[in-house]
Amino acid sequence: MTESGMRRRAPMNAGAWGADADKPKAPIASAKVLERMDVFTKFHDEDKIQTSRGASMALFSWVLVLVLLCSEAYEAFLTSRTKEHLVVDTSLGDKLNITLDMTFHALTCADVHVDAMDVAGDNQMQVEHNMLKQRLSSQGERIGFPFLEDPTDFDSKKADALLGAAPWDYCGSCFQARTHTGACCNSCQDLEQAYLTQGLPMGKIKTTAPQCLPGFQAPAPSGPMQKGEGCNLKGFMSVNKVAGNFHIAFGDSVVKDGRHIHQFIPSEAPFFNVSHTIQHVSFGDEYPGRVNPLDGKVKYVSSTVGTGLFQYFIKVIPTHYKGRAGEAIRTNRISVTERFKPLHKEGEARLTGDSHAHNDQTSVLPGVFFIYDLSPFNVEVSTVSVPFSHFLVKLCAIAGGVFSISRLLDNVFYYSGLFLGKGTGFLAGTPR
């Protein structure tokens, strides 16, 4: 009522507003739109049809998902994957370490010597000062203990790492004072006597020879070397990182007028049997996954063709390996081709089947040559791991794919059973 005494008319919807004030609001339109986007439709229990066949397929699906997930987890986290990248090699001028483990079946250790030479003109004669020699019988059994030919420049730290050398409790040779019979000096006194007899200075031999080291125990004498023995050569050498070769060949090696030559009596060359087994040859340190194609190579000289020249042409590819833990190894990998050339042209004719007449003139130097060349490119090998996000994506794909296919097959079997008029059984399943 106003001051003039007249009553004011109430708004027509006043009661409506007052009546609806305490009522809950109806769902808004946006909420209904959001509900329509629900792809996970729900059914009442009375609308579901569950069968024994469907349960079997569900159980099989769970087992399959579990197996695939375990397989994927093993591949992602317990196995390593490598990625390779090619770049220009900038490490030229460094030293190249070559590891060698090789057995000659018909050469005595006195006849086995390693020479190395390269395109830079560096000639290294008898570089087996970091190599152990092991005498072998004609049946391949060991005779005596491994020994060093010349320990003057022996690098014990590297040899321990590469060869796994035991303590120096074995017999060594007489080194420069060795006799033509190949007799061993089984004690430091024997070594001193051999040097005094031949009038040679001891130099560093007395402090580096195995016989003179503290704690050395001389074994029983193994006797002089005999024809028909074999020899195992195991160790390493360091050469310039340029193209070159190292070889074990017939005759005495000398450098004359700047040239590396071998002096020998030609009539004795056919008896230099270079049958051999290569246990291991590598350039540089090992890294996981590296393949050494020369390992396990066996070559025998046949009586029909005779002895000759074995050549292994090696391509050395510098490799930089980076492990998963961040470790870095600068090493090399190799590829190999090989060739054999008989000592006489007559043997070459028998090998190739050529019927043309040849004279029996010596044409090659019998021996084993490893001829290596370096690639100008460097291969960077890195171990990579699968990102965890990729692993999750694969897990979702496996689970979703298996259950989708299983549901599709279940529907095919079920509706096929209904179409064939079988409400139960294997196709339609047994309703629960």
C-alpha cells in the first residue's frame, strides 16, 4: 500500500519466482550435449547376454594381452637398440692396436715371426714382443708353458688386459741368445749363462724376462723344438693408423735399400706349411655387438696344391661406440675378403683347373699376409632406449587391439549361431 492509501498490484510472476526459489534447477542444455558424447554406453544387467564361449574368449584375450605386454616390456627395457651415423674420420695419425690369436699347425715357434710395414715407410721386424708363443704337439696338445720371444719392450699392463695373462710362473725362451736347437732357458741363471756364452749384453733382459721376475717357478724341461710341432701366437701390436700389412712368412726378414724383403733358400720353401686357424683378429677394443669376420677361420694346405700365400684383405672402418650408460669407446670394425695363391704355378693350375703347361718356378712367398686399409669415414654407433611415452602408446594399442578383435570374433560366432538356428552350443555359446 502506498502513502495515498492505494494498494499496489503484485507482479503476475511474483508467486512463480517465490515458489521456484527452493526447487532444484533442471539440467542445462550443455550438460545434455556432454552426455551425448559418452561412448561408454551402459546396460542394465537384465539386458546383458553372457555366454560360456564369450567368457573363454575373454580369458584368452587377457592371457594374450599379458604375454604381449611382457614381450614389449622386455624389448623396450632389457634389450639394446643401436643407431648408426656416418661422419668423416678426423682421428688419422693415431696408433692402431691389433689383437691377434692364431695357431699354426705345422710350424714351430722358432719359425713364426710377425713383421709389420705400412705405406708411411715404417718397417717393424719381429713385432711379437707383446705376444705369447705356445708350443703345440702334432696332435694340438700344449708343450711346456707360453713364453715371450723378446720381453725388452713388453707392456705388461696392456697384455694383462688383452690376454688375461696369469702370473709369470712359466718358462721363457733364451731370447736373442737362443740356440739353433730351440732349447729353453728355464731359469734366470740359464738365461745369464746363455748370454755370456754368446757374448751378448744382458741390457734390460734381466729385469723384464719372466725367468728373472720374483716368484718365478721353473717347470720341468719341455725339451728342444721338433719338426712337426705347431705354435699358437697370442698378443697384440701397435702400428700407425695408415694402410699397411702384417705377416708371418718364410725366411729371414731384412730391410735392404729401404725395402722389406725375406731371404730364404728356394728349395726349402715347399716345406713351409702355413696351415692355420685364426682364433681371433681385431683392430681396437671390443664393444657390444661387434662381429669379427676372421674369428674361427681355418685353412689347411692340401698335398695336391701345396703350400702358398694366404692373403686377407681387410677394410678397417673407424667406429665410435656410445653405450646406454654414456660410456664411449673408440675402436674399429672390419670387413674381409681372402685369396690363396699356390707357391708354384703348377699348383695354381691344379687349383684353377687350367690345363696349360707351366714351369715349376717359385712365384710367391709362402706365408699369411693381413693387408689392411682404412676407411676415411667414421661410423658413430649409439645405443638408444625406447621413450616411456612410446611404450605406453604400444601398451594401449596392444590392449585395445586384442579386445577389439576378440569382441568382433565373439559377435561373429554368436550371431552366426543365431542365424543357423542354434540358440546355444559352440557358436552361440551357452547363455548364463
